[in-house]
Amino acid sequence: MKTLLGLVLLSGFATFAQAQDQCDSLWFERNQIYKEAGYCFRTAAAIRQFGNAGCVYVDQNDVPLSNRNRARINEIVRVERAFRCPR
């Protein structure tokens, strides 16, 4: 099975705007997983997007994630680093 990073690198990017769109999508997906698991966001952007209503965990390491979600987050972080996405 190909990883997200491999698929994205194979497809390439034509413009900076497309790369930024990809970074935005990855950021949203990663943080959506944390939101659904009860993470309390710290950044203004994440709080604005997701809010902190009902949050329980202030440390990302304490957030109970399934193996599947943890693997997905790790993959997203690898791709974000490869694209040098802002965090």
C-alpha cells in the first residue's frame, strides 16, 4: 500500500497555492481527529476553527486515539514536514 506522502510526491505540485491548499487540508484533518477525541486546542486558529467546548485533554500525548487514528496523524505529520507546512 502506498503512503499518502508517496502518492502526493508522485503527483507533484504545479503551484505554491496547491501546496498551501494541501497543507491546509492536512492541518484540518489532523486537528479534526484530535477534536473528536476531546483535545483542548491552544492556538487561536484551531480554537477559532474547532472550539474547545467539551474538550478534556490539554496534552496531546494524553488524548486516547485508536491505532488507526494515531497512524493517520503520524502520516499527516510526515507529509506536513515534507512540504514544510506551517504548524
